[in-house]
Amino acid sequence: MQQPIMTIEAGACPAPVPLPDCAEREWTRMAIARLQDDGRRSADTHLLKPLFRGLRGISVYLKDESTHPTGSLKHRLGRSLFLYGICNGKIRQNTTLVEASSGSTAVSEAYFAQLLGLRFIAVMPHSTSRQKIEAIQSFGGECHFVDRANDVYDVAIRIAKETGGHYLDQFTNAERATDWRGNNNIAESIFSQMEGEEFPIPEWLVMSAGTGGTSATLGRYIRYKNLETRLCVVDVENSAFYDAWRTGDLQVTASGSRIEGIGRPRVEPSFVPGVIDHMIQVPDAASIAAAHVLSERLFRQIGGSTGTNFFGLCWIAANMMKANRQGSIVTLICDSGHRYTETFYNPNWLRDNGIDIDPYRRMLDRFLDHGEFVPTT
């Protein structure tokens, strides 16, 4: 047990006592240093500029977050959640960490837990892709499965209590843990990389919502820097976010998204509708078709949430062209497609789920090559 520091009374001459054991503070300093080291090693990601001859006067940029050490945008979130927990005294040298996650966030958190020598348990639906499960386990993480997606929250809280651990709670803490004013957050990185481009201040940033933390960071940063850029958030089928933004009812619920990593059955605490300028809701077939089309043009597979982002970008570009506006649009490559070979890139999975991507593929190819954004049969 640590000895308390003595209170010295006036006129007293106390005998010296040992100072408190600072082993916990030493661990905290070591942990922060390791997280900062990782931040420097992965401080930035590429900003790609693919050329599409049909998009006249529109410059498209893709912030490639798939190149992080854990392969997704969630690497930034994972580091932020760990720093947030440590700096608030919630994560200590023997803390068991628990998260409710369908995959990518848990992969990143497992990586950081291994970096700090901590136990990590991810609570997720049985439907989570095998590749993500294997990635979590490869970093020493444990997987606890539930039958219903809505159960992940309560089960994660229960396990944290049973183990005396800390519930990382990405859905609540995502918008709190990230310094949206700067400090190399994703918004600051995007605008810094855009400085020398033809249209350095984007007309639009386009982003899908999972926790809502990234869209909150982007929207707040735009306002903080007093920029003309607008934020479009793209939602998916069976997600609560779009209806919540449209109606103002934050209690709305939905059945849950098939596009892993984005869309939620409830409105998460990190979703901040007030910083969003516009939202659209995209059919799953359009999201997956856009992932296929963009993968073919980048010569590598990208994930389904990136397809959602890219379809939203094309919709914004089509509206800009119709209004004879020029400028730049930026969106994100959230993760690689190799985690979805058994789902979004599997013809049998698409057929079993009643998803026909061919009409949207033809529509997007025609738009990117000829500038015509019209449905095809």
C-alpha cells in the first residue's frame, strides 16, 4: 500500500517518510510514449487523385486510410480512445479493455492493447466477417459473440464490470476523444495536403457514419476554421442516422446495416447532426457496386463503406456539374476490400442477400466516363 504524503503542521519537524510509489505513473508515461511513437510512424496517409474523364471541372480526392498499420480509418480512433482513457485515469497497467465492435475498430484496439501489454475483449455479432475476427485474434484480442447486433452494448458493459475492466465505448467517446481543432486529426491532414491543389478548399467533404466521430470531427473543424467547405454524410439502408438527421428525432431506431462499419440500429452518442450540411441515404446495392467500380479503377479492392462514400461523392459531383460548378470533392478510403472477399466481393453472398449491383455498376461507369448520372437497366 502506498504511504500518504504527510501534512506538515506549523512548528512541527516531522520525520521523513517514503514518498508514494509512482509505478502507475511510470506505466502511464510509458504508455503515452508508445502511443505517440505509433502516431509519428503513421502520422499521415496518402491523398489520391484519380482522374475520371467524365467529371468535367471536378477534382476528386481520396484520403487513403487503409494504409494505417491496422488497415483502416479506425486506427486513428483506436489511438485516440486509448489516449483518452489513459489521460482520464481509466486505463492502467493491468486494465482489461472491452469494446462493442463489428470489426475494424476492434482490430485497431487489439493492436494498441497488444502494444501496451493489456488484455482486450471485443463483443460483436456472429455475422462479423471471418477476416476481421482473425485480424483481432492476430493481435492477441479475444472475441465474444452475440446473436443480435443490439446486444453488443449491454454485453460489453457487463463483461467490463465482471473483469473490473474499462469499456472503451467507441460509440460514445469517438467525438470526445479526438481533438477536432487540430493536432493532426484527419480534417487538419486533409486540408494541409490540399493546399497546393487547383481547388485547395474543397466544395464538399463526403463521409459515411459509423460511430459518427469522423463526421463530427470534419464538421467541427470546417466551422472552427471558418471554411466554405460543406459536409455531406452518406448513410446506408436500415440505419438510424439519416432519419434522425431528417426529422430531428434522435430516438429513432432501425434494423441495422449490412455494410460493415457504418450505419447503426440506433443514433449513437457520437453522431452530431448539427455539423452536417446535407445527408443522403444510399441503397446497399449502390454502395457495393461503387466499391467494385472504384476497385477496378484503383487496381485494388476497397471496402464497402468506401463504396458508400464514393457513391455519395459521385452524387455530389453530378449535382455540381448540373449547376455548372467547378471545384474539388474529398472522401475517404476507409479500409481494404480483402476483409470482404466472402461478402461484398462474393457473387453467392450477393445473390443470397438479393443484391443486384449490375444496374448501379453501369450507371457509375457511364458517369465516370461520360458524365451522365442516370439510372440504367
